[in-house]
Amino acid sequence: METDFRVVVTREGLTEIVQFYGIIDSRAENALRELAGMVNGPNVRCDFNKSGRINSMGIAFLLRFMKQIRDDKSASISIRGLSQVNMILFKMTGIFLLATAEQ
Amino acid sequence: MNPPILAFFRNDTDKRRWKSDMASIPGIVSIVTEESAHSPFKTICRSVPKPQFILLSASFYPDKGFGITTLIRNLFPGTEILLISPAFEPFPDIALLFRDGIRNLVVVPTSPLPLSQGIGPVDPPLSVAIKSLTADRHERMYACLRQGTTVSEFTLTSSDQKEPLIKHLENTINGKSTEEEFLRQRAALIADEMIENALYGAPRNGDGTRIFRKGERREILPGERIEVRFGFDGENLAIEVSDGWGSLLPEEIIGHLEKNRDRDGLPPTDGGLGLFLIWRFVDHLYVSIAPGRETVVSGQVRLATPGELPEAKGFHMEALRACA
């Protein structure tokens, strides 16, 4: 698992796939801010299968990113590929108020 | 020989509820207050003028006119109170606890803890809490680890060391079971938040403003000290991070825990989420603050089946007096 954060966006029909790589922490701030401008929806799938640890700063930036694309672009956000701890973390911090978990 | 521990229960039913937990703790003097807290206090005060600390049943909370903590404070000034709460009861109101100067809470599960795999029974949370409360600051790490467990210690010289240290911690939790993987993930997150707090939350100017921005690369300042310790005994992980600033305030911690716990929606944006996450992911949180000298944040986590975290969590917060 790589540790440096990066994000890759691809499109499958009406769904944009946002693939997260590495650790999501304070170093992800700029990339996540730019990401909000790159994603248009209407459906956005955030895939954390290749991401590592997410700390409180990472959560704050993810929340900001998701809130922005939901409010400004009416994007419908889904999430997949969470580790055990990240799943708990997302539930605990309200990320699932902005996005739904894919089965 | 240590002085006795005084344990206060609201009534006989309350005392019976705690009977089995109390049985393993030596030197406990139990007091049932019934409807009036005043008369038993006078008798006890004469017989135990200086208890080691006080165990107080959470059945007194929310305080319905007993004013028991005020009475305890008057009779035993400076004595720590450990509130004991069964997991099936609602989590005590943190603001009320703080108002009453209660900085120690243990939430005790109602079902017996499972036996560990071949290494003996797990210490119940109440025992661990009492050991932590009575242990010397430097022995606290060992209080929840089996005897003979190696504790690794590191002194940070730069923020660049955070990731290699977390990697080392992850490697310390060897094993490939889902329980071990779950512990590894929790340990990494806890260590991350503890180290970030020491690197970026603790260093403050005289007016309380933070010196460093979260995530910026930084060297440890001359005279500054950040130490990381951890040990894993095959089942329990103890982790501790100390900084030489002593800038954290107990009110601040309680505020963050309360604000994040009671929110209904997205987390507040004014910080404190990291501390809240540490509290939620450790089995027991211990914070010791010597203002202007040192803050120690430590926690204990044990192997568990992946899934939801138990809602209720205990803590100890010790605020030592400032240097004269």
C-alpha cells in the first residue's frame, strides 16, 4: 500500500470514479480542494480500496469535498472499499450523511 | 500498606450490582448512602480520613439533590473520584462530571469479557482503571500490559519520523488474524492523532495561539521534547505520547469530547476531532497535564473482533499543579 496521497478520476457513463491512494491526512488538503473543481457528477463514486489510514484532518477535508460537490453540483455520492476502521470512522464522523455506502 | 478506597453506592441494589466487580479489588470500604448522604459521611470521615481515592457509583448522576460530590470534596479535598458506570446505563453527562471536578470515569461492560487465547483472562476495565489511577506516572504504561512486556521508546527529532514510527508500531502487532489487523488499523490511527497533537496542537505562544500549522514539516525545537512509547503483549496494546509543553487544558479536552459526542450531524470545524477519535478508539484514555511542563496522552487497546466500537468509553484526566 503506497503512503503518498494521490487521487485519480475516471468516468464510466454518468458516474465519475474517484480513486484515492495513500494516507489521507493534512497533506491531502490541496489535492482534495482541487478535486472539488474537477468532479462534476451527477454520480460520484469514491473508492478507498487503495487508500490507507485516514486521520481527523483527512476526514475534515473529505467532508468539505463531499459537501461542496453535493451542494454546488448536486452530486450523488457513493463510497466503496473502506477498511474496517475507516468504515467506523466514516459512520462516527457523519460522512454517511453526505454519501451512501455501496454494498 | 495503601489506605483504603472508599466506594459510595446509592442503595443496596446499586451495591449488589457492583458486588462481583468489587470482589477482586482489595481494601475497599463500601458505603450505602440510602436517602441521606449526610450521616454515613460523618462516621466514615472519622474512620478513613485519607482514602486512596473514591469510587462513586454513576447512579448518583444526574445528581438528584444529594450533592454528594460537594460533600466528598469538602470531606476529602484533593482526593480523586473515579465514577463507575455500567455500560447498559446512558453515558453520564460529561459537562456535569466536569462541573463536579470528576475527571475519572470507567464504563464497565455488563457481560464478562472473553478469555484470551491461551494467555489467561483479560483484566476487567475496572481493574485496569484502578491500576492506572494508582500507578506512578512512569509505571502507567505497564499497568495494562502483562509482566515482562517490552515497551519501545522513541524521541522525535522531526515530523518526518511520524510515518516510520507508525510503521514500526504496526509491525509490532504481528499476526494475520482479522482481530490483529483491526488492532493494527486502530493503533495506527491512535498513534497518528496522538503524535499530531504533540507536533502541532501542543506548541503554543504565550497567548495560546498555535505555533505550527497542521501537517507542515517541522524539526523539534531546541529544548522541546516529544516522546512516543508503546508496548504490545500479544493481546493488549498500550501507547503513550508526551510533549514538553503542558498546554492542553482539561476543560478543552472535556469540551471536545462533549461537543463531538453530542453532535447530531457533521463534526464541528473548530478542532478537537482528533482527541475525540483517540478517545473513541482506545479502550481507556488517560491524560496527565502538568501546565507548562508536560502533557501525556495514553491509551490502551485490546484485540477485538472487527465491527462497531462500544459506545461508552472511560477516561482519566489528571491536572497537576503548575510549577511554583
